[in-house]
Amino acid sequence: MSNRSRHNPAHMMMNVLKREGKAHSSQIEWKEPDSTLHLVRICDAVDMLKSLPPSSIQLIIIDPPYNLEIETWDKFDDYIGWAKQWLNEIPRVLADKGNAVIFGGVQFQSDYGGDLLDIMHYIRHSSLLILINDIVWHYSTGMSAHRFFASRHEQIVWYAKTNKYFFDLDAVREKFDQKTLNEYRKDKRLNPKSLEKGKNPTNVWHIERLSGNSKERVGHPTQKPTEVIRRIVRSMSYPGSVVLDFFAGSGVTTRVCIEEKRHSIISDIDPTLNQYLEKHLHQIKDKKHQFQILKEECISKYLEKLP
């Protein structure tokens, strides 16, 4: 069977650009910053978004409450009525080449809403955001079930503001083991340079959830693994760009942004965010990273300080 990807116009155009040594219009020239700046605020998500100027954010990471009633911040009588308040602000604050990812799952259904289907339906019919990928985050542990197949994944939906969204595949390629690499090198049809870079990780990510005794744990009940956030940050933003997380939870986004030399803005209504973040900062192994944490400073002053 022939390779059907060769008949994909977008795929073919990317191959043409590579052969001619030209860059796609979505590419951005960036310079690695000497240090990064990170704003932490305790406030409502909508208030945070409304304080941001237009086109100021490269990447938004959104891990909203799932309406599971696990905490006081996780209970809504009208979930989508609440969610659309922050969903409506996203296209305004995103840069033209910006991206937004939303965590969720269709298994979190209830009579009053709260799963990813509700959010995706609203975006499809009431937003200008463009759906790029549905990513499956797969893990091997979870609750058992008797009346349905036990869930072992969450979904991450990736949206962009325009078709010129930034994406750096090379930053997240998975290296081939030496045996596989040697076998592929025998196939003269394959590009040696591409083989050295590694393979596309696909939209199914096999990354384990944090166990109860994981060294990454800082105490937040729904903390996401750094490697999930890192893959998003590396592929959808670039060094020196600004990443926003307005449901910051444990503060893991700022930790990853420090390690990957991105600036960040995080907020949460739970003041314990500051304690969680301190624990994350202590876990950073490479102490050569220069960064500054600003707390409760206004957005305009923060943006003025960015290099």
C-alpha cells in the first residue's frame, strides 16, 4: 500500500520547504534568554485573563476543574456557563502564532456538565479557535470498573488562534534505540538526518501518572507530571516566550518554564499555590537557571520587565 501521507497537501508542502531550505511562515526566530521572569497571582481565572493585553501570550495551558466535587473549587451548578467566561477570553490574549491546550476527559460526565465534550462543543460553535490535535495521555494505573472499561487515559485538546501556529516537532522527537536506528539506516529511502533526530511521538503519549509516593509530589490532589507539561511547553512555545496557566494548581507549569527558559504567568484561587510552587522550586536540579518570581504584581508592570 502506498504512503497516503504523500497525498496530504500540507505534508507535501512541508517537504518542499525542507528541500528548498525555506522556513514555514509559522516559524519564529528566538534568542535564549539569560534569565526568566515568572508572575504568581492568587485570583479568579476570568479576572486574570481580562487583565491581560491582546496577543500577549504564546501558550496557554488549561487544566480546569472537572466538576467532580473533590474540593470546593471543583463544584459548579452550570459548568459551561462558568467555563465560557474564560473560553471567550482565550482568542483575544493569544498571539497570532499562539497555542492553547485543555486537559479533560469524556469520562467525567454528570447531570450538570463538566466534561471535555461540553467545552469542545462550545468552542466549535461559539469560538474562533482552531482544533489542531486531540492528544491521548495514556497511563497504566487507575481505578477499576465493573460496568464499563476502566479508564487509563485523559485527553488533551490542542487549539490555535490561526493556521500559522508555532510548533517545534524536533524539540520533542523520541530517539530511536541503537538497534532500530541501525536497521532504519539500511533503508536508503529514509533521510539519515531525520533518523538521527528521532520519531514523531504521535498523539498518544505514554507517560505515567504520579504515584502516591512520587518524588515529584508537592501535595496537590490533581498534580500533573512534569514530563506531560514539558512536552507541551517544548513543542508549542519557544525560549523567551510567555506561557500562561490560570488554573495553576500545583504550579508545575512555572517549574517547567524555568527549566525550559520560558517566562510564565500563573494564577489560582487557592492561596496554597505559593506553598506548592516553593516545593517545586526546591526540586529543580539545575541551579544554573536564572529566574525571578514576582508575586501579586500587576500585569502591566510584569510585562514591562520582560526582556
